Amino acid sequence: NAGVTQTPKFRILKIGQSMTLQCAQDMNHNYMYWYRQDPGMGLKLIYYSVGAGITDKGEVPNGYNVSRSTTEDFPLRLELAAPSQTSVYFCASSYTGGHTDTQYFGPGTRLTVL
Amino acid sequence: AQTVTQSQPEMSVQEAETVTLSCTYDTSENNYYLFWYKQPPSRQMILVIRQEAYKQQNATENRFSVNFQKAAKSFSLKISDSQLGDTAMYFCAFMSRNTGNQFYFGTGTSLTVIP
């Protein structure tokens, strides 16, 4: 299993540009998550999904959109990039209702908005 | 809302010694899970240990163990025989099934193991 994969690893955007951060998992997990990590801070939940076709807002959803058309993929969309969105973005996945709820994280995407 | 507090921004320990990282949390839930994650310079988040709130026995994973005090809402991580590879940021996290399995993370403790 590849686990959780994220692309790209690094990206620089200009203010107002848009982009999609890709996330995929091959563990047949129902739950998927997007977090952002600002320097010196813990992770903040942006959006999460409990299954294909279902998404919900987390703590800091403004400026982002998500979709979950398949179990495997959970892309994060930035429509109008702003400097405040400069951060490291982590995607994660987990089982649902099973004996373990450990979240498995991807390697992260470092995004800079100039 | 759930909150997770890590009051030690930075800590250091001599190689082969023992260190304890603190974590407290606030919740009204009764069915929840607690985790310690490690984030080395590579930035990948790695699960260190997990604890189910309904279990009284403290979780252990090799050199890593926790001291879970449910009434006090405390969840500290003890690292024994510290190794240079333990140098990393450590995050305490809380998760409850009643909030859609959302994770809440503390701000982290930067641990440096000194040779």
C-alpha cells in the first residue's frame, strides 16, 4: 500500500490564483481530512469527509472547497489564493467505527502565496 | 468545543535519559481517544501511541508510554532511553466519535535529544 499520497509537495502561488491540492489513499478508508499547519502551531482541520459524496466543514474552512466523488480521492480547492493561506497542508485518512481510529497522514504540501 | 493544551513549547533531554511531555485536554465527552503524534523535520506526521478513554490501563509502545489520568484530563507521554531519532515535534491529539471523528491537536512540544 502507498498509504496517503499528496501532490504537489511544494507550490508557489500568486495572490488571486487558484489551485487544487490532490490527496489519495489506497487503504479503503471512509474518513478523510484536510489540515493546515501554520509555523509553530498545531494542525487545524479545514474540511473532512465521512464517505464518498459527504463533506463537512472543520475549524477553518473559509477560502477552501472540497469534493469527495470517490472513496480514494479527496481534493482541496483554493479558489482565490491569499497570503494568509501560506501554510503546510496535510491530508489524512482513517477507518470508521472500527477497532482503530488512527489517522494516517500524507507527507504534506508546502504552499506559499506571494 | 474540545481543546488540547501542551504547556511545554520546547524540551531537551540527554541521550539515553527519560523525558515526559505534558498534555491536558478539555471535553464533556465520555467516549474519546487520545493520541501522540511525532513530526520529524521531514514533516510527515507519525503516530507514536494511542489511548482509548474507556481503558484504565496506560498504553505502551516499546520505549513510549503514557500516563492517562481521565479525571484530571491529563495525558502525558514518557519516552525512555531517548535516542537521537526521537528529536521532533510532538503533538497531542484528541478525537471523539461524537464530533465526526474530528481530531483536535495541541500546539506541539519541540523535543531535542542531546548526544
